[in-house]
Amino acid sequence: MEDMDRLIENLGVKSGVLLEDIPKIDLYIDQVIQLFETSFADAKRNEEEKILTKTMINNYAKGKLFYPVHNKKYTRNHIMLISLIYQMKSALSINDVKQVLDGLNERALQQGLNLESFYESYLELQQGNVGSFAAGLNEQAGRVSQQAAGMEDAEELERVLLIASLVHTSNLYRRAAEKLVDDMKERGREK
């Protein structure tokens, strides 16, 4: 089976929009798209994949996933929120992402939440996740290898077992996130 360290390296798991990548000036939509294309270039599955499009950003704006822009320019806060949306939308529905970010948007807009500090915390957690992911992937690959040992066509079956196991793990994390979103909704109704 493929070397797990090489697999991890090829995933671009360290790709993302860092605070130092975000200009201190407001950006137009094309500049935002370029920033994301550059920041996530290593995470693309293939060259044709689009990280972010005008349509996506406009849909996020219409869906009120982030607070309104002024003069068609996106602030550093908008870019941080769009980065969070980008990460969440692959596992959660747009409605769930909106639910998660509603309070954050409100605090950032009305109460002056330091979104940079929050985002920095997110980035630190993200880096920790990369280490946990690498260790977990290697552990899963080892368990799969043990299960496939002695099977006919072991290499192909080992790969299928690893894929199925990774998908299952991904589903468990997604379901945990959805449950937390549901809890947020319930708490919002109780207030």
C-alpha cells in the first residue's frame, strides 16, 4: 500500500488562509478568489477544481452566511468568515453552516468581537488536527494491513478496506458536528 507519509504530503493538509496571507486592505471579489486559489492550491484534487467562485461567494452573501460587504469590498473579517465557510461546507449543509456562524457574525458586527483572535485559535486547532490526522491515518492503515494479511489480492483489498474505514471515520466526525449544530439550534429556541 502507498506510504502514508507520502499520501499525507500529497493531500495538502497544511493549505489554508493564514492571517498573514490576508492583506490589510479590503479586496474585491476577484482578489478574494485569487487569494483562496493560491492558498488552497496544494489541496486541489485536480487542476480543474475551483476552490471558490463568484457564484459561491454571492450565494454565501445572499444566504447571510457573513454580514454584508460595503462597496463590493471584502474586509479581513469577511475573508476569515469565508475561510470558515469553505472548510465547513464540505461536511455540513449550508443551513448548518449558517446556524454555526450566525452568532459569530452578530458578535463581530455588533459587539466588536476580535475575529482575528478567534481565527488564530481556529488555525492553531487546525494545525493540531493535522498531527492527529497523520497519527490516526497511520494507525488505521496498520489495522487495515493486519486485517488484509493473507487475503487473496491483499493489496487491492487492503486499499478498499482503508478507503471504507476512512469514509466511516469521516462520517462519524460529520455526524458529531451535525449533532453539535442541532444542539445549537435547540439552545437557540430555548432562549
